[in-house]
Amino acid sequence: MLPLVYHPVYSELVLPPQHRYPITKYERLYLHLTQTLQMADWADIAFFQPEPVTPEELKALHQETYIDHLLQNTLPAAKMRRIGFPWSPQLIERTLTSTAGTRLTVDLAYQHGISLHLSGGYHHAHHDFGSGFCLVNDLAFAARHALTLPGIDRVLIVDCDVHQGDGTATLLAEDSNIITFSVHCDKNFPARKPDSDIDLALPRETNTEDYLAAFSAVLNLALAQHQPDLVIYDAGVDIHQHDALGYFQVTTEGIFERDQLVIRQCKAAEIPLAAVVGGGYRDDHQQLVEIHAQLFLAALSVHQPERRPGQRIAAHDTQEKA
């Protein structure tokens, strides 16, 4: 089975007009996968809904006072500006649910070999502050959770968002059993880039061929050297040539090849893979849908190479606690 994780709350956040964050892309992607792509032609696909994590669970990763202030709307205005969202109850509900969604994606990958999350990748959240549209670091949260599963002794986070995973790097700097690998644009947000375990910084205007060549070589080395028991993959599409915040020149076809490479490598090595959609920015949110959909097409091409018609996708047929 190919499990997909989604919750309607991901897009149920009202933002000010002209806000940069593409909040509607999650619902649009869900509708695209269930309707436009007509995934009924593929067998054994089901959606799962997470239930929100608790504040106490978040405090095991983030500073207790930061979480308290965040949930109670008592963060200083400057810290909320650094996050980039106006505070609202919907923002908190979305954050708690999306974090749970990435954890659930790990659990489903552990059970089925692969799982994909229609949200996630909030890698700019640090121990005691949020940044860059990230309140809570779901990647670090899910990676630590993965280590509690039987037989999972080492986790590799492969972060392909165009922006370096600075929060993940600082949160997990002392976690020797979690390897952080970030491939990103060298001159892009954040200005200060703390060391990940592996950093692949590529110059602005990097094209598809150069990106795939560099990434493939380092990915192969990381998998061989660290021998992870589970991989968490941030499949950010802000590397796309038309992304508003990216500065790379990678095509849609290149993103499909990148995603297929990661999925194929993990399947060949029998490593469970939990993937999140990560970043992608356009003023027209609909333009992001096809690009994010490449992750799901790549997964189907590797895990279900032969179509088996006549079985429908099970949308929201199962609810699981994260």
C-alpha cells in the first residue's frame, strides 16, 4: 500500500491579502491527486488523517517557555514577525496537526516501506524560536520519534528544500543517531547557515543537470556511509526554475528525477522512506500543484510500476492517531 497523509486543516488558515505563504496549495494538491490525476487507476492507495500532537510532546524538542508563549499568543511581536505569520487559533491547530502528520508519515513508512505527507518540512524552527514560516520543527520531531521504533537505530534526514535546514541542524547537532543532510542554494535564506552533518551548497542558477549530478553523488555517499534504518525526505520544490524564492533553474522533469532517485535508492536498499512536500512559492498557488505532484508520481512509478485498474483510492477511509 502507498499511504498518503493529509488533513483539511492544512489550508484552513486565513492570511492577510498578498501574504507570501501559499496556504491553499495543500488543499489544491489533495484535490489534484484525488480528481485531476484520477488516481483511481492505481491500486492500494489510502489517505490517513493525523490527530494533533500535545504541547507536552513538543516540549521534549523545543524550549518549554517558547511552546507556552506560542500556544498562548504571548510571544513578543518581533518573534512572531520572524515566524512570518499573524497569530491565530487556526495557526496553532494547523501547526500541531501538521507536526503530527509528519510523525504519522514516519509510522506508516515504517509499516509499509514508504509514506508521503501533503505538508511538512518546517525546518527553520529552532529550539527556542520559530523562523521562515516555521513554528515547530516537524522533521526533527519525527526523526526523534523514529528512533523509538523497534529496529530504527539511525535516521537520515535528506532535506532538498532550496533553503538550508538551519533549525534542523541546530536542534539535532548533538543527536549522533540522526544524520542531517541539506542540499540548498548557497546564497539564499537563511543568512546564517549552521553546519548540518552534510551540507551541499550549490550556487544560484544551478540547472537540472548540475543539480542532479551533485545531489546523486552525495546521496549515494550518505546512504553508503551512514547506513540509515529510515530516511525522512523533504521534497521541497522551491528549487524550481520559476519559484518565487528559489534562484535555481531546475525543471519540473528534474524534480521528478530527483524524487524518483531518492525513492528508488531507498527501495533498493529496503530503507523505509517518509517524505514531506516541503517548500514551493508562487503568487498563483495552483501553479505549484503539478510540481508538488511529481513526488507522488515518482512514488507510484517506483512502487506501482504497473497500473491495476478498477480499484479506487481510499480517501479519508482511515483515521489514525499520530
